[in-house]
Amino acid sequence: MINTRVAVAVHILALIASKPHDDLTSDYIASSVNTNPVVIRRLLGMLKKAELIQTTAGKAGASLTRDPADISLLDVFHAVEPKDNLFAVHGNPNPHCPVGKGIRRALDEAFGAAQDALERKLSSETIDGILHQLFDKA
Amino acid sequence: MINTRVAVAVHILALIASKPHDDLTSDYIASSVNTNPVVIRRLLGMLKKAELIQTTAGKAGASLTRDPADISLLDVFHAVEPKDNLFAVHGNPNPHCPVGKGIRRALDEAFGAAQDALERKLSSETIDGILHQLFDKA
DNA sequence: TATTGATGTAACAAAAATAGTTACATCTAG
DNA sequence: CTAGATGTAACTATTTTTGTTACATCAATA
């Protein structure tokens, strides 16, 4: 199972996008997410490093660097999940076994294709889409 | 990142499929995977519970319950990954916050669709496909 | 310009998930 | 009956994730 960082990061970005005029503090965000403010600030740091948001040290508030429609869940995923591969593969399979010898390559291909499918879908989903889910009357 | 169980389970099934005549012991499989035999036996237990393989207590060897072309990586994934949801979502977001109130549903939809995409791809990949990767001349 | 309240981060602690190990009951086959 | 295997529980170790404490630093303003 993938960690909650992606979910929390989307929550954070939805807050920022939906309250562009407020000065969102990490304390307020934390109370909405229901966690510790430092957890929020850590994620804000990652989102900033990924250039999805802007913040100023000492000053409350954060803003998106681009339109919510141009921030995909894949962007968020990559921002908070440093690992390249979705699936972990066991190390050092036995090279003297015909299966062990080639399994790494086979798994990398199969899992890579699956990850591609996931990422394609994630790249089609945006923060703007989340906002619509949250606020549009169906 | 998803645990190595899926990768190891595919490795195991590829071994079983490729050595239908040998009496594969958990010790041999462990030496190919490069781990402890008990780890293998645990996974064999899950694969058996998912009805992908058959084994006999006390007797070496395992066999697939159906053709390698009819065992998808999605079958394997579900066999060794009990959790339904690929993405974890933080619990108890604040219902008094407009975003916190609806975020769960929005995330479930977005992540659910992404998981669907992943699973569709995994269901199109089979143990037979892995065998071809391993043994076919390209 | 001193105070208040915020961010940024390091360091640590706690909790949860994963993987590895030991031990042993039980079964199969010779 | 014995040798060697599976099936599983219980424990340990490791790693990852999440939560917390502490504090340096910055911004705004009274």
C-alpha cells in the first residue's frame, strides 16, 4: 500500500487552491488534515521543492505556482514519493538458476508497464478535478 | 512503494511453471530467490489460499492449478496483497472544514480510477508472459 | 526595534509494515 | 522408524512511515 503522503498532499493543495485569499497556516492545514503541523510543513517543503507551491519563511500562506488544472496527481505523486519504482523487487536472485538469472529484467518490464498505466491515469487527474469533486453540485 | 512479495511470488510461480517435473523444495526456491525458506513457504501458503497452486504437506513440489497463461499478475497481486486500496488515505479529516469534509470521497474516486488502470494492465500480464521473457530468444 | 507568530528543519520517538529466523508439529515416502 | 519435507506460530530485526519536541530564522507590526 502506498503511504498517505500523496493523499495528504492532495488535501493540502486543494486547501491552498480553494482558499487563495486566506493566509493558510500549517496549523490550520494540520487541523483540517488531522495531523501534526510539522508533518504538514514537511510535505509543504516537498511540494515547494517540486515547484508546485510557493511559500515564504516566517510568513503564513502558500500559493500554487500554476493553475490547479495544470497540477496533476502524478505531479503530486512524484513530489512526495522519491522512489522511481512502484514495485519493489527482491535483490540478488541466484544467477545460476535460469529463472533467477533473468527474473529481474522480466519483472522490471512487467511492473514498469503496469506503473506506466497507473501514471498515465494519475497524469490525467488534476487538483482542479479534485476541487470540482469537492464543490460542484453533481 | 509496494512490497517485494509480488515480485517474489511471480518468481516462485515462474519456477514452478518452468520446472513441472522437478520436485521443487522451498529450500531450492529460497536459494533462487535468495531469501529464507520460511519466507517462501509463507508465500506458497498465500498462493495456495488463492488457489493458484497446489502443494502437499510433507511432500516436496508444487504445481499450478491452471495454465500459466491463465494466471495474471493481478491474480498474484491480490493473492499476496490483502489490502483492497492501493493508496492509503489519512483518517478523520476535519468535517468542519469544507475541504476536509469531502476530501475522502474525492480521493477515493481519483485513486480508485488510478488503481483500476494499474489493475487492468496487471490483469493483461501473465506468468506465461514472464516465462516468454525469461526463455524466448528475442 | 522588541515582540509575536509564523516557517524551515534537525533530531528524536513511536508505530506500523516488512522481512528474516527459530522452533516444532505433522506429513510423505522409503 | 527414519529422513526429509511442508505448515505455522512466535519471535526478532529492519525499514518505513508518522508523530513530536526543540529551536533557528524570518515577517509584520505595535
